[in-house]
Amino acid sequence: MTIEIADLPRVRFRTTRAAQKICAGLTARLGWRHQNVAARLAIARSLSLPTPPPVLTEEESDDMATAMRGAQLFGEGGDLAAWLALITQHHGNREMPKRSLQAMVTGHRTRGAELLQKDWVSSGREMGPFVVRLAELANFPNDVGSDNGGPAAPSASALASEVRLSIGEVARDVRTDENVEFVLNAPGGSPHLAIMGGVGSGKTRTAVHMLRQLRRFGNVPLLAFDFKGDLAEGLSAAYGADVLRPPEESIPLDVLHVSSDDDIAIKRAAARIRDSIASVKSRRPSGVQSEALREAIATTLWTGAAGTTITLQDVARALETEYEERGRSPDELTSTLNELTQFDLFLPDRSPADFFAKSWIILLPQDSSDEMRRLVINLTLNALDRWLNALPDAPTDDEGTRALRHVTLLDEAHVVLRTKLQALANLVRMSRSKGGVVLLASQSPDDFEGVEESYLDNMGMTLAFNTQAKPGPTSRIFGSSYSLTALSVGEALCRVRSEAKTRKIQSWEP
Ligand SMILES: Nc1ncnc2c1ncn2[C@@H]1O[C@H](COP(=O)(O)OP(=O)(O)OP(=O)(O)O)[C@@H](O)[C@H]1O
Ligand SMILES: [Mg+2]
């Protein structure tokens, strides 16, 4: 029996005592008058992830807080109906019996409370940054104070035809002999790809081969970071990409671009840029340093909004001033920023819309400093995320084939994945409807574990060559009967999500 809206006000919804405690804490600290504000926020926070909430453990189920009635938790009338719609839409099945709905709400409220707690801590336990963080996750469209792109952005060009790619140079199903293909922009599917495998297993060559095929379908701009110098040769001519080697050659991208001088837009942009800079060092800055950096960036962005050209050097100077005003002596953070801004890593020649309309290969060889490489990647991906995810959805044709607007290749992705950059998580989670494609290649399955969920859960296709590394999340993706250690050279396991089956393929012939 499916649930009726009329019954909902009386249905009892529960959560764990631990989740309830988090919500009560937030309610007290933030001064909300009703318990249900935090509970609703927790549910919404959990709904912001695409995966279903986990089922409670036995221990959790044994420690539940007092139930709240539907009317209290969700309100009545339109509000209640809207919540029901959000939850069933996320669940994907309208036919939800009362018990499943209750379990779903419990799961969301519990997971969401834990996420809110993390958000609260990572925002330095302060209201302002906390709200900014939640607003970012909500990913409001352009008309509610988005900070980039602006009205000119919808003109971003797109590749509209179906893009069908062979998975490697041979791409043969070992069992059936079929040619195995992946349709990048299939209706309703995810276009993102993950390739993993040990040293020399063929990740890079397979990625390059697939991107070269993609180029034959039409023009879609590419952004690739090349750590080993083995991408430029295969891709630069095909994509007409400019190859840049920072710091000798600056990247002509305005990474401090904010198109609106609205207070919220500037604060959001400042928080994001702060995160991109803060995660450059392996030791994260303290709460005070991080707050000073955010203020320094916001101050710089305000001068930018007033029409002055701004660069990272201005941020470094603003940070010094910020420190002086707070009576703080220069420290590791100021010196890192001063050091990194000695070079013109970026020049504000092109807006993000302009920059990402063209193909670029950015060389970041291993002899350059880790911090510089991370700063380049973080700020570029942050600009990409803010631009791409603020665009209107990419058009689809009558069959539902989605137009593609941009492709990012992150080979040796562990360098980026380990910094747990929010921009990358956003690109993987949200850019598909915007026509964005992310191709991640990395050695170990564990590299693909994100903060909140595995990146693999958002991939349209996962390909794994032989590796002796721990299986990590792969048994969940491929099924437990497959082993990555037993694959021979050129063989790979392949999971195209829409097919819902694992194939063993000969991707290339040694
Ligand atoms: N399709 C292919 N056809 C023939 N040889 C291949 C093919 N793919 C890979 N190889 C061989 O394997 C070697 C390693 O390939 P590749 O650089 O793509 O591996 P990788 O997984 O990216 O390695 P690394 O982890 O070191 O970056 C190549 O130099 C080539 O000799
Ligand atoms: Mg490689």
C-alpha cells in the first residue's frame, strides 16, 4: 500500500539519538525556535547527495530518539507535499509503502545530521561560513546570486550528437567477442569515466584513445593536466589545444572572477577560493588562518568588483594587511602564499566562459613543486566548477541525448583526488546535466574514495586494468566474483553503469 498525503501528518518519524543530539546542538547555537528546522535541514543535506542513505546499523536502531509526527517535521499542506515529492523523487520509486518512507526519512535525517556536523566544524563553528557552505551545496541557479558566467554564459557551445566510444583500441568482450562501447551522453546516464590500474597498465593510452575518438564527433573543448608529458602529443593537435607550462607560461584565466558584486556571491566565491588555496599545503591552516585568508580574498574580490584588475598577488598583500590588523605575525600561510605568488601562475586575460571555450593542456611536470601544482589545479577546477555548474542545463534532443560542453582529463588523478577538493566533487556530482565530462585515471582503487561518497558511484563507466593494490571500492562496483589481480596485460574489467553488468574485455592487445 503506498502512502497517502492525507495520512502523513500523523505518521511518526524517528532518528537516532546521536543525530537528534547534533540537531539539538545546532538549534541551540543558531537560535532556531523550532526543532524541526534542524531536522529539515538535515534531510535536505542528505538529499543533496545522489546516493540513497545507508540503512541504520543494529546498534543505531537500538538507540533511537523520540519520534516526531509528520505534521511537526514537515508542516502541512503544500510544504508537506513538497517534502514527500523531494524524498520520493530522490528514492526513484513512487510506490513507497509507509514503512519504506519512514525508513528513508530516518536514513536521510541521520546521515544529514552527521553531514551538518561536519559542515559546522569545517566552517570553524561560525554561522556565516556555515550558511555560505550550505548555500554553495544548494548550487542556486544564476538568478539567485550566482557569481559567474552571467547572462552571456548560455551561449557556451555544445556538441549535440550521440558520442559512442570504443573502450580501448581493441575493446572486445572476452566472452562474447562483441565490440564494447560506451555512449558518453546516453539519455539519463552519467558521462564520467574512471580508469584505474597499476603502473604501465595502459590507463593513459586508453584515455587518450577515447578522447581522440570523441573529437571525431565534433568540437568539444578539453582541459587536461599533464604530469608526465605523455598527453600533449596525442591530444594537442586533435583538440587544437594550447600547451602551457606554468610558471614560465601563465595560464590566461581569471581565477578570481566574480560577475556580480552581490554580497552573497562574493562571500561564496571567497570561501571557495580560500578552500582551493588552503588545500595546497598538506597541513591544513588553522581556523584563524583560514578565516583571515577568506577575509583577504573577499576584500580583494570587492576591489575586483569595483573594476580594478586583481591577481593572486593582491590576495597575498591583502592577507598581510589582514594579519597586521589582527596583530598576527607572518607565518607559514603568508610565506607560502608569498612564495607561490612570486610567479604569475594566472593572468586575468580571459573570463572562465572565454577560457573554457577553448582547449588547453597544462604541463605540470614532477620536478615542479607540489604546492604550485596543486594551486594551479585547484584554482582552475574551481573556476571550471563555478562556471559550468552555473550554466543552464545542456540541451537534450528528442531521444534524450545530451549535448556536451566540456571535457576534463585528470590523469594521475590521485594528485587531485587526495586534496578532496570540493570543486572536483561538484564537477563529478553535478556537471553531467550541464554537459560536463570528467575522465579520471589513477592507479589505486582507493584513490577514488571521496569525502562523502566514492567518486566511482557517479561514473557512467569504470574500467580497471590489472593492479596489485587493495580492491577498495571495486568489489561494490564490479561485484565480488571479479579480481583485478588476475587480469592479463591489456585486459580490463568494465562496468557501463546503464548496462548493469560487469564485462571482462580485451581493451588493448599487447
Ligand atoms: N593500446 C595499446 N597498444 C599497445 N601498447 C599499449 C597500449 N596501451 C598501453 N600500451 C603499452 O603499455 C605502456 C604503458 O601504457 P600507459 O602509459 O598508457 O600506462 P599507464 O597505465 O598510464 O601507466 P602509468 O601508471 O605509468 O602512467 C605503453 O608505453 C605501451 O608500451
Ligand atoms: Mg599514465
